[in-house]
Amino acid sequence: MARRTFVKVVAEFSREGGITPLRVEWEDGRSFEIDRVLDVRRAPAAKAGGYGTRYTVRVSGHETYLFEDEGRWFVEARE
Amino acid sequence: MRTVLHSDLNNFYASVECVYEPKLRAVPMAVCGDPEARHGIVLAKNELAKAAGVKTGEAIWQARQKCPKLRTLPPDFKKYLRFARMMREIYADYTDFIEPFGLDEAWLDVSGCHRSGEEIAGELRRRAKEELGLTLSVGVSFNKVFAKLGSDMKKPDATTVISLDNYREKVWPLPVEELLYVGPATKRKLQLRGIRTIGDLANCDVGILRGALGKNGEMLWNFARGNDCSPVLSEGEAAMVKSVGNSTTTPRDLVNDRDVYLVLLVLSESVAERLREQSLRGGVLSVSVRDCELNTRSFQRKLRRPTALGEEIAAHARELFRERWYWERPIRSLGICMSGLESLADGVQLSIFPDADERRYDIERAVDDIRRRFGHGAISRASLLADRRINEINPREDHVIHPVGWRG
């Protein structure tokens, strides 16, 4: 099972109203650059539980999900 | 020929909880209200609890007898409303004719879509699963009554088509109480006349039904034969919520008007706060009173204009109580419920004295704000200081939302 883990996110807000997450920062200080956002849609976080706008992002070659729910961002962390 | 869908979100409250906590899918679980603190009821349950025989509406202790390991969760109405709204947005991609039936059900008229009802039903189910993590049962038919029957036939996550060609085989063998508006009393009257299935009803002489049930008899006869031409209404969001209410069992029995007024004030304020939170106003007030021997009475009144002001609700509640209650016994619990709701999002009738009204709303909104930021006890009415114990009731945090199945 995965665990819902809230993270700090650095994002860009475009003139058109779009939000592009650029970097994810973990509690322990590690930070990951987001290379690309591949998809954005509303979706449940099936593994960890939760709901929100789901960003499919590529981080150092790996595809993963980043969720935004009412202003808070979270990832599904492996337990 | 119309194409009408009836869409039903399976085990709605319980399913939403599972979206947030997927582990709950693996254990029997029920969302339970706790209206009287001393005995809660099951509002919704997941598939495992259903398999163990847990029924919506029964008391938690009854459910626990059948299913000792039942996990119970308190309801989180805000979450459910959010998901109901998102589902509605999905419906709106297909049609404007959306008639909600509580939070978890809706009729859709998709006649103008140039696609088959079954195809749309499949797409709705796929999208609900992908976008919301919920499953739907959808009935597809040529009228509302059969569409609703269809959505009840196969659960969860299924489509049932009832067409002109197959309704005799699919609908007629069903027991008559499956039909919309056939409650226990009607069922009894029909059974006395040997009518047990919907087919019996359809093939019965309409004169007999008219004699037994009056105009309703003829209506049911038509329903059973597929002659239901009631339109799918294009209804606003307010129709999703039927009522907002609150009740409480007081720490001690209430013995005089003054006691009651205090409790009514607390309840009115919390109902009003919730109405405002959802941008709703209520036009019909009911006050329910349960005495120490557990007899319940309830009184109702239509207000001159809909309101979401605690003070106004409390004033009406006091009046209603004074007119109708004669103090035969002390009171154990009190409830207030507002129905006849309209949503500000759908437009409202304005008052001819808008300024005075607006000021009162401003005051109550300011109180909402303070409570949201600093807690419920941060501000309260001086009159409530008269009895600290009554003031300790915090109905805002332990209210209950009745499922639609309770419409009776």
C-alpha cells in the first residue's frame, strides 16, 4: 500500500490560469525537478487514497502522479 | 421515443469514504449518523457490510449483531456534496435535463444526443470510475419510472436497458413494491386484490385499481404499462439537498419554555450556518419534539420567505412551539429542520427591504467567520449563558444527514 504524503511544491501560474508544478520538495529536504507534465485531470488517488487534480509528471525519467486537492499537494509514497 | 437514464451512485457515502481511504474496501464498513448520541443509524454501507446483511436505516447495534467487525465512520457531508457536484458536472456534458433525486441519484433525458442511451450509460460509468473513483448503476429506458427500475436491477457498476420490446419480460415479473410510489400501505392494498407483480398490476382492470387507490391507482396502472410521460425536469443544485436539519438530546430533560427556547436557538443557529455554508435558504420549517417517554411529535410551517438567518428561524420555531406544545411531559430531545430549499446559485426572490436583511446576514456571517477561525465556543449569545450545560451542546459538529431513502 502507498501512503498519502503531503509535499511542498514550487509552481508556475500562467497568465491563462494554468498551474505548472516545477519542483517537489520532501519533508527531509530532498527536492526533485519536474521535467515535464504529461497529463492533467481530476482523478482519485487509487493507491494511497484521496482525491484531486492529478498531474502525471516525469521526474528524472520516471513517470509519477502528483495531486493537488484544495490547495494542498500530495504524492503517493511507497510504504 | 424518449431516452431517459436513471443513474445511481452505488453505496454513495461509503464509496466516497473509500476513495479517501482505499483500505476500507477490504473491511465491512458503514457510514453512520449519530442523531441522538444514544443510538446511531446506518446511512450507507460498503459491499462487504452489505454481504453481511447490514441494512441502511437500521441502528448501529442491530448492524453489529450481524456483523461484529463492522467499522463505522461518521458522515462527512461536505465531501459527499463535492462528489455529487462533480458527478453533476459530468452529467452536464451530455444534457441540460438533469433531475437530481437526492445526492446520489439523477434522471437524465438524453433524447437529443444522437447516440444510444446504452452507449452514454457506459461512458458515464467509465468516467465516474476514472474521474471520481465511484461506480454507477444506470437504467436506460423510454420513461423515468422504468429507468429507475433498471438502475435498481443490477448493482454495482452495471447498465440495464428496459426497452419497448423487453419491458414485459424484464419488468412484469418483478414484485409490485419495486415500482416507484408503491409503499407498504399500497402494497398491502394491492396484495389483498391478488396483485403481486408489476405484470399483475399492468394486466388488472383499471377500474378495480381506481376503486382501491383512487387516482393513484390509475397512475400506477399506467406506470406498470410503461405509460409514464412525466418530463425529466431541469433542476438546479438545490434539489440535490432536500433538507438541512439538526437535532439534539439535551444533557437534562427540559421542563419549561425558557429551556426549550435556548435549545431551539442553538439548533436554529447551527442549521442557519449550514444553510449559508451551502448557499441555500429554507422555506419550510419543522420542529420535532420528543418527550421523556419517547413519543415524538413534529410541527411544520411554511415561511413567508425563505431564510438562512438563525435569529429568524429561531423566532419562527419558538412561535410554532408555543402554539402547538402543551407540556404534558418533560422533553428529552428537540430537532429543527429546514426544507423547501432554494439555492442562491439558482437565483432567489429578493426582499423589498434588502438593506435591513443584508445587515442581519452580515452579522451572522461575521459570527460564522469567528467560529471558523477560533472555534465554536469563541462567540455565543449572551442569552445562552443562562444555562451553561445547554450551551455546551455543539450541534454544528455532530449533525446528521438523512439519506434519501428516508423520504418515506
